[in-house]
Amino acid sequence: MRQELAAPGEGKSRDVLKTLSPEAISQHVGALIDEVVGCQPAILNSHTVYLQGSGLAINPASELRLCPSHYIFVSACPEDIVSWRSSDISRRRPEETAQQVELHQAIALGVVGAIAEVMDSRFLVVHNTSCYTDINAHKIGDFLASL
């Protein structure tokens, strides 16, 4: 499925999603959701609130179709995220300041928390730092043990 998302002449990368129209994304996401729903149980690593063009976007209809039983929100220090992104030359991402990343995370946390509450899904927040790797791995393992 991911191969189909790249525009002609573009590299085959998930970053190409940021350049597609909302209609094209909706079409591809719908097909992907059909695949995921058809092979339950599944663990989906995704961004619920994502950068689309110059703004943030969500797709509540996708969340309703997926009907997740669990959400894990992974946060990190905005400065760390900016640093990780700038050192990752394998991807092309729009540049964001630490303040923009912080705002994106705050909005995403509120949205994902609200969706989880409305859908009666379990919700876990972990903070991604090298100091918490083992603790986070145990928290996530315990959280997903009920699947």
C-alpha cells in the first residue's frame, strides 16, 4: 500500500503523504483501514493528528472505523524532536521550531485523549527519552497485555 502513495517521480516515502490532497489521502487511508480491520487484532503505529500542508489535520471517521481498544501517545521534549529530525537525513520533513512541535504535541495529546474517552478506549501516555526506555517498554508491554 505504501508504494502506491508516492507520486510519479517521487521517492517511495511516507513523507509524500504530506504533499497529497485531502481527497487522495482519504482514499488511500480508507483502503488501508479496510486492510487493518480485516486482519484484527492489529497494532497500528500512526499519527492521529498529523501535519497536512501548513496545518494540523485529524480524521475522526478513520478512528471510528478502526475502533481502537488502546491508544498510546508518545511525547518527547520538543527540542529533542527538532534535533532528531534535523539529524535524520533519510526523510524530507517540513522544518518546525521547538515551539511549533510543542504546540502540535499539546493539540495531539488533547485530541487523542478526547477520542480515547469518547470511544471508551484505554489510553497511555509515555515520554520518550533515553532515561525512560526500559520503564516505557514495561509500561507499554503491560498496557498491551490485555489485547
